[in-house]
Amino acid sequence: MIEGSSGSRFMSWSKTLNSGRGRRTWSGVGSLGIAGLAVMAFSPMWLRIVLALAALLVASAIAISSHRESLRIARVIEEKLWESADSESLRIVRILRAPGALNQHLFQAKLFHDERLAAEATALKDLGKWALGSEAIERIELFAERRRTDTIRIGDKTRFVPKIVAIERSAVGPVALFTAIPGATENTYDFASDVLEVSMRVQEIRVEQRPEDRANGLMRMTFVVHDPLQAPSGSTFFEAHAASTPLLLPLAITEEGGVYSLPVHHTLIVGATGSGKGGVIQSLLRQLAPWQRAGQVRLFGADPKRAELKGFEMSSLFDLVAFDVGTIAEMVESLVNDVLRPRQRSSGRSFTLSSENPLVVLVIDELSSLAQDRNFAKSGLSENLNLILSQGRSDGVYVIAASQVGHKEVLGGLRQHFANRIALRVDTAIEVDMILGAGALACGAKPHEIPVANDANSYRTAGIAYVRSDESPRLLRIRFPYTSDEDIQKLLQADPR
């Protein structure tokens, strides 16, 4: 991270002073100070003044020297951070480091406020001091505070624009942390990012505000130079990343180049047609298959459209695959009466996995289609599915469901029980928070902006998704490996019924 604030410089300075050389320097200064005080106590006034000035000069010299050293260390760190960066990243960093150029871009993007608003805020602050007291009001950060802004002169007016606090490096490009403009809405930043993409010639700018950023009054902008998720990975991913436990399944590549592992829990997968839902289900099955063969996992399938799970009716990988609502309802009722209820009577407070007590996973393709069937409630399927979702976790009975939509009107009360939520490409921004949870869109999740995958672009974006889990609420952008028809056939042939 490249720090730009006085607080960061102070931290660097403190580290320098706490080093061996710093301690020796200040130890010597302390001894001189004590001796100086003793001399001053028995000296005439003029000598006291001379000694005080000399002490001030010495202290200033030490402070300047330490400050220069901290700047030198910061420059070394900065050079190391960007020494292997590509030319496009360096171009953006140069703009971010140049306040004049950057402020022009921010002004064009309408991320500013003017003197009139600043004057009103000052008056409000004075009123607050009178009403609440100075100590209380000082804790309230008002947007008129110049220490949190930079300025740009436009005509005869001074505009206050966000101040850059730090520049970080990420796998996709530079990340700039700005002071937030209070009162600005999500639409303000979306508009600003669109303008900045054009004016700064960047292919994409992602805006997010993490909880820690919000607490510090900061906004984060990621300047995307290249997207490591554009190149799909194939079945070799599973050969390199086999699951070491059925409770944690390596499934995808993260934007930072790491591996995303899904903690087995109730999981909702939402994506429009062609977004790659089938690939996610097949990835899950491939990682669970060895554990099913070992007797530690039992799989049940529901596929009302006879699409993704159709071939598995002839595979021993699943205990049962059901297709019509009536048969699905009977299967789910059996899971409640023959698996969940007995386990609830005999189990303790947590689930212990064993061959005698295997993980039971119900895989549902097209949950939205199932939930909209007129017999969904009448058959008892809705009630029993809700029962498994609300009570199954502690007894090792889980639901993994895929749906084309995540609307509450479609999924009803089922949606709230899913601890893992995966959003592939969706049609509208409204669905983002519905699927991933409140604030997901503001935190940078934009599955509605993932381009449609088709033959023309070689399905370049199929399998790209955002994921959020109750166990780790931070949003991640990931890509699931491509699963070919040949891969599915191999899986089916490995477990014939």
C-alpha cells in the first residue's frame, strides 16, 4: 500500500524511531535535555533563551531528518510494490499520484462539493458545538473539513474533491482509497465510475465500500486493467484440487488467483439462462463423487425440467432422482421422516460425519420452476423443504438449489435459509441484493453487468459469479471451471446403476 496521509507518515516515522538507531538517538537527546534543564535552572534569562532556541533547532533537525528517512522508506516500499507492474497499471498510478490531473477527472465525474456547502457545514458545526459541546461535535466528521479533501479552482470558485488516502495493488489493477463525499448515493458513484472510465481510458472501474472503509469514511475504486477470470479453466482444476473433506469443496478460481472452497451448507445458485448454473452443479457433483463412493455422502436429486440431472437417473451416484412434483414431494417427505427425524431424536448438538452417519445432500435444479408449480404447497413439498432448510444443518441434511431468479415473490420464505449464495449473470440490478444480501450492490457486486455468454464470444463469461457466505460475509468474484459433455459422460460412466 502506498500511504499518502500524515497519519501513515507518522506511523512510518514511529517505526524508524523505534528501531535501534532511533532509540539511541532519542536516548542521547533525552540525556542532553535533562542536562539542559539543569543548566537553565541556574542561568540568566538571556542564556535560557539561547539554550531554548538551540534545543528547538536540534529538535527540528532531528524531526526533519526522521521525516526524510520515513519518506525514503516509503519511496522504497512504493518502488517494490510497482516494480513488476504492467505499463497500463503504471499509467493509472501516475494519474492517481498527480493531484492536479486526478482532481480534474474527479470534477468531471461530479465528485465534488463547493464553498457554499462548506460554509453551511461550518455554520452547522458551530451550532452543534453550542448545542452538544465541543468534545461531542469534534467526533462528527463533516464533509467541509479540508483535511479530508483536495481542492480544484474552477473559474472564481473553489471545489472540494475527494482526497486520495492510499493506492493498493491487486490482481486486476490499482486500487485507490478516497475520502467519501457525504450525501453521495450509490448512483452518484456509479455515474462517476462511468465518466472516469472514459476520461481516464480504463476498461472498467469497480466502486465498493467495505465495512472497514465505511467506518473510516472511505470509498474504494478498483481500476481494472486485466481480468484474470476471462480465461476459463477446465477439468484439470479438479485433478489439481480434489476435496480433502466432503464438508469443504474446492470449486472455483478467485480473482486474486486463489482457490475458492465452498463450505457445505444450504446453497442457493442463481443465474440467467446460459450463465453457467449447470457447471456449478456439475462441479459440486465431481467433488462429492469420491465421498459418495466411500459411503460418506448420499445424494438425492430433483429436476422438474429434466435438464441438468436427467442423465443421473441411470447412475448410482444418486440414491434417487425425481422429476415430477408428485415424486419430488414423496422423496423430500421421505428425507424428513426417514433421515431428518431419526437423526434429530438421536443426535447431539452438532453433526458428526461418518460412514454410519453420512452427509445427505438434496440437489435441486430449477427451484424457481418447482416453487411456482400449483402443487408445490398442496403436495406438502413446500412445508417439508422449509423444514429441511430450517432444521437440517445440525443433522447433516443440506439443500443445494439452482434457480433462474432470486425474487422473493418466486422463492418466498425459502430464500432466507440459504447460508451460501452464488450469483452468476442475472438480468437486473434489483436481484443483486435479493440474492447476495443487503448492501451487496454497494459493496461492488455486479452480476447484472456480466456480459451474456454465447457462441459469438466463445462463452467467455460463462461461470463468472459473485459469492457470499454467512461464514465469510465478504463478497468474492470467482469463476467456475468449464464442464464439457465429455466430462459429464465420464462421471456418469464411472458410477453406472
